Amino acid sequence: MFSDVRTYIRTIPDFPHEGIMFRDVTTLFGDPRGFRLSIDGLIHAFKDKTIDKVAGLEARGFILGGAVAHQLGVGFVPLRKAGKLPGLTIGERYALEYGEATLEVHEDAVLPGEKVLIVDDLIATGGTAVAAIRLIERLGGNIVGCGFVVDLPDVGGMKKLTKMGINAKALCSFEGL
């Protein structure tokens, strides 16, 4: 049933670079049934876990993570690009296709021992997800899992998380880049 979310995702060829097949989840978000399927699917994937907070990765992970946190009745933690959060933060550098970036979180966003679900729209190389995991763990949080709408298995991010011992789930997958 949750694999139906795939039908709501538009593919845009050669964006942002030639040879990339961009999986656009804005069409999923814009459809009430598709959006509900994605939120319900992410919740269902971790239904047997105790969750204290949901952490969403900038920017589409905010949309999904906020909705998941609301449905679960738990707090939401934004994980943002460097320089975007106003309070005291900690950061984690990670590799991009062409260079590096830093992900940040408020240093008081997660209390030691809290169980955190990390949510984003898509996993490709897994670099951002690994940075998020490290940030939450540095704050003393326990990762209950990572949930994604889309997995690009040819890129290997889910395998990277699995090797780390992370319970990672995706609602659907697309071959290629």
C-alpha cells in the first residue's frame, strides 16, 4: 500500500545537472492522498518503536518530520544548514558531490536518552543522514531509525546506514541517480 507513494512523485530529467533524474516530492506533498500515504507510511515503518522526538533534515524533511511529529504527539527538531539556527549549535561536516557542507542543531534540542526518529524525503549517498545521526548521538540522543520516502539504492546510502546498525526504511525506491 505505501509503495503507492511512488505514483505521486514526479521525475524531472537533467535537474540539477545533466544525467540526474530528480525525484520531485512536491507533487506528493501537493496531493492530499499522497501526502497522507507518506506520513502514515513513515509512522507505520516505526510503529513498534518508542519515539520522543522527530528530527527533520532541511528542507523537505521539515515538511515530513513536522507532520510525523504532530501525528505522534512528540516534539520536532530541525536539522539545518550552517548559520541558519539562532541559538547555540553544534555542527557536523559531511561530504557533498562537489565539496563539503555542515549540518547544525541547537545544542539543547535533544536531551540525553531521548529516542529520536530522523526523517527526510530522500536518501542518496547518505552523507546528510550520517551527519544527522552523529549530531543526535553527540547530544546524547538514541536513534530509533531513519525514515525516507525515497531510496536511490544505486547510490548506496541505505546500505551505509545499515552497516552502521541503523534501522533505516524507505517507502519506495527508484533506480539510477
